Amino acid sequence: MSKIVQYVVVRGDLAKTMGWPLGAVVAQACHACTAVIHLFYNDAYTQTYLADLDNMHKVVLEIADEADLQTLCAKLKENNIQHKLWVEQPENIATCLVTKPYPKDEVQSYFKKYKLLKM
């Protein structure tokens, strides 16, 4: 089995064009990571991922905007890739998406076209 990873996909436009501070963008990813671990806590891959806290592996990627994030979300749903789309309230703005932990070779193909997040 390949390394278990969690993919975190963050909207680049939040900071670049909407003026969100870095801390606010990071908070969105933190919220989504916490939520997805809670939602899929009893999943075998999640338990394996949590069993070695000092060696967790996340891949943090950038996506252009909300439309692209929604497109990715729909593709993951179509292919039964479990994830959490974080929608910030009360603004009702989708800000990021995080997968539950998966073996990298099972999900990597969905994320190949995205680059690592740079702010």
C-alpha cells in the first residue's frame, strides 16, 4: 500500500484577489481538516493516518477560485472520493476542500493538475 496522505485544496483567489489575510486562509484549511477527520474518524485509513501523528502527510494545493473548487468537488463525488468542502459561514463561501486520508496512489490522479499552494 502506498503512503497515506490527505489532500488539502485551497482557493488562491481568497488572498490574491479578495484580500483575505494569510491567517484567515490557513484557518479555512484547519477547519476543513478537523471536520473531515471528525466525519471519517472510524474509517480504517483515517485510523491508520492518526496512529502515527508525527508522520502525517498532507499535500496542500492551490485552486483558482470557487467555480473550480465546485468542479473538483463534483468530480470527487462522482468517483466516491470522500472529502469535506468547507463553506465559511455566515458568508456562505466555499473556501477549501480536504479529502479524508487515502493511500496516495488511489487519489493522486484527481490532484495532478494543481500546484502546491504559494502565498
